[in-house]
Amino acid sequence: MSRTRKPVSEKQLAANRANAALSTGPRSPEGKARAAQNSRKHAFTATTFPVVCLEEIDEVTHLREEAIATYQPINSREFFAVERIALAQQTLLRVERLHSGMFTVCRNEAVTADGRPLVGTSPHLVDNDNRIVKAQNRNYLLAEGFQRLFKISPAFTLFLRYQAQSERMYRRAVEEFERLKALRHKLPNEPISASELEAGETTCAPRQPNPPHPPEHYGPDGGLFPYDRPSSQLLPETQDLPFDPPADRISPFQDPAEALLPPTP
């Protein structure tokens, strides 16, 4: 048997409203900062997000600070949305790092261990009307490496899906913040304090400098050799040297793109 609630009298309703008017919430900056975090169920720790030996330890912290300064969140829900924006921005930067690395692999696939191009430009393209320059040869080697690397592997297709997903994630994070911003008249509205802005920062020891490398790790131009190649395959950075090696040999210190240039008469 259901119980019927008695209607609230006008006198009781007025008393309730008078009591509610006396409850104004926290007044000190410290109290307001704590109240803004009441509904937060997570702690934003920037050191958990970067990729080891690839991204800076404080990259996400800087992105978060910039997003807070731009969007000015006023409650815990908006703070969470802004943190999602910062993480989505980091993902977009990671996508471009992966993009650059994949094309570096493509370029590497088009040359031999001693720096010779695997495939030369067709002689029909090298005549008096079509001048082959080093930049065009580099493009040719990049395309050749791309074709060799992804002819069978679905890696680039997966990369495009990852890129599109990252862009959608960033766009949705911004849209979510805009949705919450439109509900500010319904949600709690606490001012941003200094302690709230620093809630997600993590203190860590300063980065120690890398130990010096032995002399054999450096090339003729002073640059470091890549670590993932055997010593017999190490190549220095690309140099623009004149094309005058013997016909059956190419210098290992020469840009592979120059090997495709026609010899000067």
C-alpha cells in the first residue's frame, strides 16, 4: 500500500528557502578549490602519459596548462573535458611523429647498406629535356621505398585509421567542453584558484644529461650514428657531394639521390 505524501505548506516552504539562503558554500579560496574537485574520481598525473625515450616528461603538463588558459574551466566536469583535450593534442603530435618515422623507414628501404640506390631512374627520363635534380631523386627513392614497404604490409592503412581516430577524438573532446560550457547555468560554478590549476602537476627529478658517446659512434660530420644498425651498415648523415666516383662504385658518404644524377660531361 503506497503512502501519500502530504503537500508542503507555504510556511514550511518559506522556512526551507530561508535556510537554503544561509548555505552559501565555501568562501575561502582553499575551500572553493576543494569543492571544485568534489566530483573528481581520478588524479591527472602527467608522468603516466608520455612514451619512454620519445616524448618529454612534461609535454602533457604544458598542453594541459595551455588548454586551461584557453578554455577557462570552472568546475570539475569542465576540467576533465579540458584534460581530454590536452591528451587528444598529445595524440595528434604522436601521430605526426609516427608519420615522420614511417617515411624515414621508406627512405631507408630504397638504399643498400653502403648507400647505393636499389633502383635507378629510367634512362628514358634522363635526357636533355628532363633535368633530374637531387630533390626529385630523393622523392623517387621515397616513393620506391614506400612501394616496397607497404606493397604487402597493411601498416600504412592502419596508420591512416589511427590518424583519423585521433582527429575525431580531439574534435569530440572540444565538442564535449562546448556542451558543458552551455550548461554552466545548471552546473556548479566555482572560480578557478591557483591550487586547482596546479592539481595535476607532478614534480619529478630533473633530467640527467646523457653520458658521452665514444668517438666511433660519430660520423665525419659530427652526428651520431643510428643505434639500430650493425656497425658495418652505419651511414652518416646525407651530404651533397659532387658526382665523380668511378662508374662501378659509389662512396658510402654520398647522398643516394646523387647516384641517380647523370654524370657531367
